Amino acid sequence: MSASGTSKRLTPSRITAMKGGTPIVCLTAYTTPMARLLDAHCDLLLVGDSLGMVLYGMETTTAVTLDMMVAHGKAVMRGVEKACVVVDMPFGTYQESKEVAFRNAVRILQETGCDAVKLEGGEEMVETIAFLTARGIPVLGHIGLMPQLVHTAGGYRSVGHKEHETSKIRRDAHAIGGSGAFAVVVEGTVEPLAREVTSAIHIPTIGIGASSACDGQILVSDDMLGLFNDFTPRFVKRYDELGKRAAAAAEEYAKDVRSRAFPAVEHTFKRRT
Ligand code: KIV
């Protein structure tokens, strides 16, 4: 907060106003040091429930809890000065009713100090999003591939190839566009559909695996930084190979410790005289 009591961070309404302009830059962040590194370069940082898979080695995001999201939301907020911070509502914390969603969203906002929450779902979530936004909670929508639905969808795969999928995403985009959400993540779909919905709705679309036709882009930071050495999805561009570099650094450290090359004189305290 500044002395006038207003945050210097980008607000959700400023993100909405970026529709159709310079693409909106978004990345995930889960920790204070990573938030500090990314903040200056991003318009929006998402504390995504992908942290369950990325940080905790879970198979899916469905076991991520509200306590985990609150803890990581607080950590990210300690490292951010400029970007708009959005915290994901985990599976099971908003689908039951709009009242349950409200209570859990309030907890996230109050305990983390973040700017908005994100929840997955199209038409079926419109009433909930309208309820939250009318009561002071900014919401980022999420349509297309919805990772929290992995068990009913039968896996993670891009959507919008078949007519029924195309019309569902079209309906979802229009519904979320009119729900009060300040922007919407569009995940894992084909370029013509992403282009169509981006021009049809008045809020920004933030693409992940949804082509350059969207108003902004988001990636999981750990994917983009190459912190994993395993499979990279087609839509991810690896801007570095930090995983390989970390493994090489650990190998060198191990060699130095075993050969007593580390710690050297310069790393060793001398008795004060
Ligand atoms: O959980 C997450 O990180 C997300 C992004 C990939 C959009 O939802």
C-alpha cells in the first residue's frame, strides 16, 4: 500500500482495460523469491493450483487445498509490488454453491491480500461469478481445457476439435464474458476458436495453449524456465533450461564436497584478532 492507502499493483479493472491493446503478460508464481523475479515483467501473476503438481508432485490438481492456496498466496504477495495477483480457488471450494464460493473467496482475499480469485467453469459458473463480483470479489474465469475436470474429461487434452466442444466453448466464452469476470483464461484450444471468442467478448482472453489470437498469454513459470527435465507440452516455449543447470550445479557441488575443494579458504570464517 502507498501512503494514500492505494496499492501500486495493477488492478483487475486495469487488466480489463488492456483488452485489444498490447498483449497482457501473465505467469504463475508460487513463492516469494519467484514473485520478486517475475513481478517487474508481468501484468498479472497467478498463484495457480498447478502448484499441486509443480511443487508437491501430485498427479492432478484436485487434491490441492484452500490452506495450500492461502499459504502460497501470502508468500507471493510478499514479493509483488506491481503485478495484479490472482489466486486460484481449488477444486471443491466453489462448485457446491455460490455462498460457499463467496465464503472461500473472502478467506483467500482477506488472508492473502491478493487482487482477485480464479475459478474454472463456463455457463455452469455464471451465477457464482455474478454473485461474487456483485459482492466485491473480482473473478478471473477459466474455460476450454479445465484441469480440475480431469477425472470427468478422461485426461488432459486440447478441446475445440469437435463440433460439440466448439459450441460449448463458444457458449462458455459468451457466458463468462457477461458474468462480471474481469478477464478469462482460455486453455488448450484451436486458433480459429480462440480468435472468434476473443473478438466476440468484451473482456480480455488470456491464452494458454490457445494461440496468439488471445488478448494475453500465461504459462506455468516452471515450464517456461525449463525447471522440469521431462515432457514439455507443444504449447510451452522453454526460455531456459534451469532444471539441467541446477542438476549440473549439484553435480559440481557434490564433486567439490567429496574432494574437499569446497569449502575453500574464502568460504571459511577466520578467528577475529
Ligand atoms: O493452475 C494454473 O497454473 C492455471 C494456469 C495454467 C492458467 O490455471
